[in-house]
Amino acid sequence: MEILTSNFDPLALTTRTFISRWEELFQSANALKIGIGYASNDSILYLKKLIELNQPKHLEICLGMAYFEGLSKSQFEATNALNQFLVTQEIGKVSIARAFPFHGKIQYFASAEREDTFLLGSSNLSNIVPLKGITRRNYEVDIEISDKNTCKEIHNLLHGLFVDASTPFDAISTEIQIKENENSLLSSRSDVQVVGSEKISRVMSHLLPNSFEIPLKDAPKSNLNAYFGEGRVNQQGFVKPRHWYEVEIIVDQAVQRSGRNYPANQDFIAYTDDGHRFLMRTSGDYGKNLRSKDDLTILGRWIKGRMEANGALKSGELLTATSLDLYGRNTITLTQTSLYEQELANQELPVWFVDFSATSKGA
């Protein structure tokens, strides 16, 4: 038995982290069986891409709370996409707990190269998704078990969950309550602040007559669709998918020259039309890469989350011109303000206002 922890300050231990061990076990496994209470849409899509890009592997997953509490529209779409992929490829399926709400967190890895292994603990499925540049809010503790007798007991528990207490997704999907999406993807992040209308009004009162209207490029291989790229391959041949919400915007020089003082190759504080505050950065040649600082998914959650919330974009599908048309907008507006705010010790950053409010249709 080995303890796996989140391992961040002030409780940084010498133990391995859940994500690092999960990836090691995934690479050598030929079959996975997961019983989990909750799963976010992006973690389901990440798992789907992992299976797609790292075949051959078999996956069975049971969602333990979906039948009793429902799924958001994005969660349902992602779950359906994963199930259809597994069933069509004949490499697994998604099941839904029906006999009782299942709140456990059990992950089973079967391999011809080593003993069967289970991970049990507090980590939800979202903890398999790597985060870059930030620390997760919750400190999780899990244990790795490979003892034969204990593994046999847990294996019997999982078998009973899937066979006796659950129903295949296809057979029960019409009975699952589907809840409308809410664009709350940024509300629980420590690196994003939700600000009130009074603060946004103050920022807007300091707008300067200097804006950049930045087109969102919808090509299949654009940086809005990084999820569909080839992924990143390590030395062992393991392919890490791109995150569903990973987004970077390429700003053409013609757009930069359409106004004054484009924030090329610098950090700045962004206030958004819907009341968020987070750090952004431009980088690359002449500052063409516009992104959220440290973690590309902040900007992606802000853009794609809003499109999902009004039904213009489905989780796991290409963002296209049609998606943007349904949303009612295909640009974001970056407007300079006269404000500066202190972000770090002795560092003041300029404040910009970023607008992606829909002007029609799904507004």
C-alpha cells in the first residue's frame, strides 16, 4: 500500500502525487474499470481522448450520482460521446448506478505486466486532468492497493456495482435529468476573481477610446480547437491529450495595428463583461499569442463555457463558424483602460476590459 497526496505547500510530502501515479498505471494498463460519484465534462472528454490516443485499452466507467442528481447538458454530452466511442469501438461502455447513489472513488488498472492495482481515496475524476501553472484548491489523499486479498474484495465490490447496481448508459439515458448549463466554470478557481457589477462599472468608466476587435478563428486546427490536435508524446510513447478548454487566440498584425498600444509581450489584468478578473499575457512573435497567464484553460473556460451555457457549443465538438453564429458573435473586444492595479509585490499591471457578450441569437 502506498499513500498518494496532492503534495503542495504547506503540506508538501515525499509521497507521489495522484496524477503522476495515475499516469504511470494508465500507461501500462490494458484495461481500466472506474467507479466514481461525479465527473466533470472536461474530465470525461480528457479520459475519452486518453483512450483514443493510447490504444489498445479497454474502459468501463460507472457514474454513481448521475441518475439521482442529474447531469448538466455539457456533462451529458460528454458522457454520451464517451459511451458512443467505447461501444462503437467495442472497447468498453459507460454505466449509470441505479440501485443507490454511489459516492465512491475507485479506479482499477489491469495489466499483463504487473499485479492488478486499485486507487482509492478522495480524488474525483477531474484529478486525472493535468493543470499547468496553478495549484488545485482541494488537497486530496488516496491510497494505492495491490495486496491480492484486498484487491479481490475491491474487485468483487466493483463487479457488483457494474452488474447488480447499474444500468448501461444507452438503456437509461432518457431517464437522466438534464440540467441547463450555467457558466460557473470559473467561479471556484483561486486564480480567477468574480467581481460585482459595481466594480465592472468602475472599470468601464475608465475605458479609453482604444480597442482591438479580435476575430476568433474557427478552423479545425485552430488554437480554439486544440483538443482535437495530436497531443503531447513523452519518451515512453504516452500521449497526453490537450484539454477541452485549452484556448489561445492568434492576433494578426493587422488587428494589432488597428489601434494604439497593443499590449505586445506583456502581462495585464483582464476584467470581463460578465464579471471576472484574471491575468492575461501576450507572447510570441510581436505578441501575437493572446492567452490567460499560466493556464490556457482559464480563457478557454471563459469563451467555451459561455458558448456551452447558451447551447451554441456542445462539449467535445469542434468550435466552428456555425457555433459562433449560434452564439451571436465571432470576435472578442480588447479595450484599454487608464487603470493600473497591483498584482504582485511592487508590480503594477495595466487593466484591460475584455468583451465577449453575445449580440444576438443565443445572447
